[in-house]
Amino acid sequence: MENKKITKNLYCVILMGLVLFLSLFCLYLLNDKYEWITNNKVENTIENVINETEEKEEKINDLFYNQRAFLDEIGESSNIDFAKTLSPSEQTIKDTFLSKINPINLSLENNIKLKTDSLLNQSSISSDDVYKLRREMILSADSYNIALGNLANDTKGYELFTIITYQAPLIGYYYFDGIEGTYLIEVNYAYLYNVMKEKLTPSTRAYCILKNEVFKYNNSNYLYKDGGLGITWNEFKEVILLYDDYVKKYPNETEVNKEYKTLFDIYIGIIELPNTPIYENNIIKEEVLITYKDIIDNHKDFTKYGELKNKYEND
């Protein structure tokens, strides 16, 4: 009787062992088929997700911009107090201007929203789309710019003109710029990028970033105004290198190549800026030559290397 009990217990142990073995074997097969994850794999997967998220966030981060950066620079260089208390007559000029500019700004906002909403309904937004939008935005800005021109006549003083312009409302698609003694509004590529970044093609996204980087040199989309370069020749060299990097990566972007050609022609004197020529007494300025040499020595993959080296050695 005792032996039967032992034998029965032994069978139970063997049976349990067999069930355990089969269970483990089945788990192994399922793990192999469905790639169930061990603790180590979980950690690796979470790390990958974090990395992918960080990469995605890095790609879509908004660009920083300051619509009034140009005016801030003017205010600082001219010691203009934007919070200055205006006289009754000055306040009247300001109130009259704001009563005109507020509806213009609202109309501008509605107009641009229609255009950008249409683009955002597309599967992607190309560089050509952005170029076309920019042209339309410049045309749409006419009324605003005319109002600023009239304000310049009404204020008859640069300080008051600057203070009132600084306090004027302006939608994010534009920033305040200045040329030939007056102010105007221009296209804000950083804001365009922030609104459209999810739909921009890689080359278009890179273009908006390029334009935003160029903006930082002069608080303007324009590197030269009134026949003169608004930055140093060394800074201009840095811009040339930014464009060169872009066209190397996206050689088929025709409009950017045109922009680059114009800038490079200025850089080597084919196009001369009357107020900032590269020559002095028919000799290239030393500060310009230094920038040429830097590219020749340190940027062997420069797309216009041969042309620049020939200019450096023979002119």
C-alpha cells in the first residue's frame, strides 16, 4: 500500500515536471514567433523610443523669431525710449495711425490665412509653394506699407516714427524691416516654418531654416540695402558658406541657386555694391581677401572653389 502511494506521488512529480517543461517550451516558441521582450529588450526598446521621440522633437521644434528685432536695434543705437510718454499732438498722430492700421492688419491676417490654409491642405509643401506664397504675401502687404509710408510723412521725426511703428500690431507672418529711411514689413520665414513645418518637404524645411539663419546676421532678410552691405565681409562669407552647404545637399532647388549666384557674384565683385565695393584703388580690400583665403584653405569641397581660387590668385 505504501509502495503504491510512493509510485503515485512519483507519477505526480513527473507529470508536473512534464507540464512545466511543455509550458516553458511553448513560451519559448511564442517568444521566438512573436518576439516577446525580455527586461533587457524592454530597456533597449524604451531607449529607442526616447531617442526617436527626441529626434522627432528636434526636427519639428519651432524657430525663434523677433518681429521687432530690427526696430530694437534702431532703438538701441539711437537711444529711443519705446515707452516714452507722448505729447497730446504725438498721441493724436499715433491714435490716428492705429485706427487705420488695425483693420489693415486684420484684413492681412484673413488674407494670409486663406492662402496658408490652402497649402496646409496639401500632402506636402514645396519650395515653389513657399516662393509663390512669399510673392503673394508681399503684394498683400502693400496697404500696410503704404500706411507706414504715410506715418513717416505725418511724424516728420525718426524717433516718433520708430516709436509708433514699434507699437503697431502685426501678424506673425511678417516682421518689421527698414530701407531708405522708412519702415516696411517683410516675410517672416521663421513663422512660416513654425506654421507649416509638418507639411514642408525636407528641402523646403531646410530653406526656411537657412533664411532664418541669414536673418540673424542683419535682423533682416536683406544682407544689403541702399547699395551697401549691412554686415561685415567675414559675416558675408559665413552666409556664402551656408548657401553653399544648402545647394550641395539640394542641387535641384533652382530659386535657391539663383539667390546663391547673386550673393556669390556680389562676393567676388561681378555685381558691385556702390557703397560697399570689394575694391579700393583698384585693389581688392584685405578684409575681403582674408575671407577668400579662409574658404580656399579650409573648405576644399566648396562648390565654387576653382572660381574663388582663381579670383584670389589672379585679381
